[in-house]
Amino acid sequence: MKIEKKKVIPALMVIALGIAVSMVSFQAGEVSFPQEAEALQEEIAGIPVDEAKFTDESGEVRIDFEALEAQNPDIYAWITLPGTEIDYPVLQKSDSEDPYDNYYLNHTVDFTEGLPGAIYSQAVNHKDFMDPVTVLYGHNLKNGGMFTSLHRFEEQDFFEKNRQIILYTPEGTLIYEIFAAVEFSDDLIPYEYDFSDPLEVQRYLEDVGGCEGNFREDIAISQEDKILTLSTCYSGRDTSRLLVEAVMIEKEQIK
């Protein structure tokens, strides 16, 4: 559904919003990228994936954030969706003055310009995932990388069988339960909704609930919950985004 934009916006904000929206719209459609970019998926910032993410002697999954951050200090979390190919670091441009910066839309984790980009959040969100709503963005790629696997949640059977999102941070592990996968507008969500206002959080949840998609009716969501929104594009639908919505159900601190 298309959300009506605010009626009065200062001229400079219009320009800034236009740039931000145009950059987000760059995600539209499935995109491909050169073979040399595919090779980067075997490493994260020059570190082999099996060294960046590994299982320790106790059987716990660990992320070597110290090594990753030494290569790129913008890496601040790692996202895993069991049942999918999504298993990537999460980045946020740390030196941008634009709260809606989309640097990692078209830059990889080693700062190379171009596709496949990276999984990222904008500076409007804090990095501790304690905002009422945190939005993560990723491309829909022909090779199945980045957030392409989110489209599997459009299938009712897959949606029913796969419920979790796991976020690893230097402080601990966050577990989320997926409650919706919907076709939403291409509006810049953190701009359209002031998530510091509980009423705006409720408005967002109501708008999500009014969309076409899959839902878990047994999960009750409140304004106090911590919501994670994963956003990617559709092939051939420039004005829509697929959103996978999840609520934090567990927070495990590193001991």
C-alpha cells in the first residue's frame, strides 16, 4: 500500500529525500554482477567466511568481530536466517552525516564500488537493535545472494516452517520470530514513520497488517516490542518492496 507523504517539506529536505528514495529504488528488479564480485562472497573483508563465523569448542556459534572490524569498522552485526542462504555481516556507514545514507547499497564490505553491495542499516537506526523498528536492506540478486532468499517467505509452506532470524552482535545474540512477509510500498520507511512516537509504531504495524502477504496470527505485537524489518525489491515491480517482519523474543548476552 502506498503511504501518503507529509504535505509540507522544506526544499532542502525534498532534495535529500529525492536522493535517498532514488538510491533505495536502485534495488528494483533482480540484478546480476561480475564474476569477481561473486568471488568476494567467499570472503568477508578479506577473511575466509569459515574463519569469520565459526563454532567454538562449546558448540556455540561465534563471530570474529575483532578481525572483521579491523578490516571494516562499519561491520557491527551478523545476520543468519535458518533455512535460507542469508548469512552475512551487517554494516552501517559510520562517518556519514546523512541519516538515510545508502553507501552499502552499491559498495561491498571491502569498500569496492558496485554490486552485490552489502546488508546494511541507515544511520537513522542505532546499532544496538533497541529501536522500536530497525530496517535492514539488501539486494535481490539473480545468483541468489544477499536478500534474494527473502522471497521464499512468500510461499505459505516455507513461511510456516521457517520462523527465526538470528542476529549476532559483539555483545550477544538476538533471536527474532518472523510474524509477517508482505508486499509493501517503496516508501523510505524510517522517513515516513517517526518511530520515536509509539503511535507511529502502531501506524506502521497497522499498515503492514493491511498488506497482502503471509502472517502468523498467533503472534501478538505491541508498541513496546523490538521489530526487525528486512527489505528487498521485486523483479519488475519498482514501486513495491518485500518486507519480512520479525519481533525480538530473546536476547542472550555473551558470558
